Amino acid sequence: MVKKKQNPLKIDFEKCVIEDKLLQIRKETDSTEPYLVKVWAIEINARSSKALIEFLRDDVQEKDPVSFLHLKRIKKSHRSGYLTVLVCSFELINEEVDFDELMANVKFDYLKLDEPIWVPIQGPGTKKLFMEWSAKYWPLIWRGNPNDQELNSYTFDMDKIKSVLQNITEKSRSLAANNHSKIPVVSAFVNPVDGEEIYMSDGREDGSELSHSCMRAIRQVAEQEQERRENALKTSGETETYLCLNFDVYTTHEPCSMCAMALIHSRIKRCIFIESMGKSGSLRPDSGDGYCIHDNRRLNSKYEVFQWIGDEFELPEIEPRVCC
Ligand SMILES: [Zn+2]
């Protein structure tokens, strides 16, 4: 169920494929158990609900890093005439003293619950789970499969994607043919601000074991960024930003865990790769140890990943154990 405006791209929501060519790669989330977060809760007299709603709207909602859109904010309490209310997450306020301070000036009486309430951080993928989680944890609001909505919100310039993938494929093939390179991996980093494309091949044969194509490209972006910051300092402009903020990264082969992690740190927006690396890759759930580094709740940031599943781009083969 997709309520928002339909994306003009052809999207197979069941298979998670865009335009028959781009397979969305994410950690398998058919798990029936939700990831839970702690929430501060209070009990109020039902007559205070108007003041409460104003308070939540004005003082809490916008600031909370946890979205409550999939949760009912209020439910009937066991006490007749009273309501139990989710106020804010522990991500927003961790200490009780800070919570008391937040509540110090509210215009209604309330009773703070002794224990926090645990709620699913995200809505479930099916209506059946929605019913189960609502009964087990806290009443939810069914808004359709969250991933359908995510897919529907994506924008892709398919011509641009094909042209960059064509470029890295040609460079990879020519490396394999002309230099007899054992690791003909090529990546392209596209700057969202000016559209500049940086192409980088693997550099391990010249020495450093860490010179994977993604690492070298990040280093090049860093050098350019350093120059930009020096110039910005001179004109006293803003200097601080993440290195590859919102970059699109294209790479011939699925990145290894070092590169995938470096892409997390650089805050890229999207990575599109062509060839899976079953042993050394770290994005597909069935690659390597199945970390899905770009979509891992234990890490503080994520990026989108897609694999090109058309047969347009034929790449030289690489030993499956080689990290790319
Ligand atoms: Zn790598």
C-alpha cells in the first residue's frame, strides 16, 4: 500500500527492483521480532488531553530523533478516565532529571510511569505483524510496508547511472586487458553539488594494501576538500562538512568491509555496484559474513545500496576472496 504520490519509475515492490535493473540491497527484515526503543511515558486525566497535545506538538515532536508516526501516542489507561501517553524517546532524553525539567512547566497534572515503555522503532512490514505488535508492545498505526514507502521515495536518473556504470566497466576491462591488472576494480564518486565525477582504480599493485579503489577515491575527495576548506577559511565561509556528504558512489565490484565502513564515515547517499563478491563483500546479506554494513542498526549511519542486475556490463573476473 503506497499512499503518497506514485513514483514515475517502474518499481517492483515485492522484489525490490527498480526499472528491472536495480536491486535494492538491505538487511533481511522479515524478522517477526521488532527492534525496541525505550520511551518516557506518563498518565494524565483524559480532560487534559488538549493541553497535552499542544505540549507534544510545541516542545517535543520535532526534536525527537525517533519517529512516532507509526505509533499511537495515547492509549486508555487501566484507571478509568485516564490516558497513558508516550512523551519522548530515551534517545532524546536519557536522564530522569532532564525529563523532569522538560515536564516542569507543563500546564496539566501528570503521573510519571515508574518504568519506561518499550516500543518498536519502526512499523512492521505486514498487517499481520502490525496486529501482533500492537497487542504485544503498544498500539501502532498501520501505514503500509515502510520499505514500499522508502522505495517509492527514491529518485534515480537511469541515463546517468548507465553512463557512469558504462565508464567504470570500460576502465575495468581496459585495466584487465592492457595492464594485466589482477584487481581491475574501478569506482566513481559523483559530487551532488557540482556533478563532478572522480574515477579511481585499485592501487594495491603499487604498494599499499589499503589502496582499494573506494579508499583512494575518498582520499582524493579529502585532498580536494582540504583545498576547499583552506580557500573557505580565507573568505571566512563555512568549512565543516562530512567528506562525501550525499555522494553517489558507483563501483564495479561489491565493496569489502573496510571500504563499506569508510563509506559510512564519509556519509555517502547511495552506492551502486555491479558484481557481487560472495566471500569478501559486505553489503549483500548473502555476501561474506552478512553484515550489510550500509544497513546495520548497530552503526550510527546508513546509505542506500543497489546492485545492477541487468547484463549490460560485463566485467573481468576477480578471485572471489579478493577484497574490493
Ligand atoms: Zn575495499
